[in-house]
Amino acid sequence: MLLAADYLYEVAEKITSNDLKTIKKVGINPTYITDTYNLKAS
């Protein structure tokens, strides 16, 4: 499993401003981010 920081770097280009607002609201939650981008990627 990738480290959260590495994963964020990988998906940084895909993160929209709306995603950033959500991340700020919930805090950096690696599980949330991983689940979100796994769903988008599949």
C-alpha cells in the first residue's frame, strides 16, 4: 500500500477544487482519499 503522501502526489493532478474543499473539511484522511480515488479510477 502506498503511503498517503505518495498517493496524494500521484493523484494531485486529478484533485479538483471541490475535492480540496472536502479534504479541508474532513482533514487528511488517507482511507477517504484512497477510497475516493479507487472509485474514480475504476
